Amino acid sequence: MSEKNKGGRPPIILTNEQIAQVEALGAVLSIEQIADYFGIGKTTFYAIMERQPEVSERYKIGKAKAIESVAQGLLQ
């Protein structure tokens, strides 16, 4: 059964603004926490990441920025 058929609800699509928020939030929050921020379940957020690859990319960019920031702090 596809996600669209579950309960007859259309799939959730994140807006460009929300996708930008994913990048910022990805630097400090887990996927579960980001899903909570948007008021959805973790499984739904993973489904969004599959449907909208740009969401997954922005999350990864946010995490990478956080790691870079920590690494720079350690080097100084």
C-alpha cells in the first residue's frame, strides 16, 4: 500500500522554506527531533526524504556544517 493510500491523505511535501529549515536544524537536531519540530512522525520524515531528495541533501549539509564547526574549534 503506498503512503498516499493510507487514510486517503496526500503525501506531505515540504516547502522551500521548510527545506532550508531542515539544513539549519540538521546542524543541531536529530531526524526524530526535526520530525517533531514539523509535527510529523520520524517514519513520515524519512518518507519525505525519499520523495524529496533535496530534503535529505540539506539535512546532510547541515550535519556536515556542524561537524566542520566542531572540528575547527578543536583545531584552534
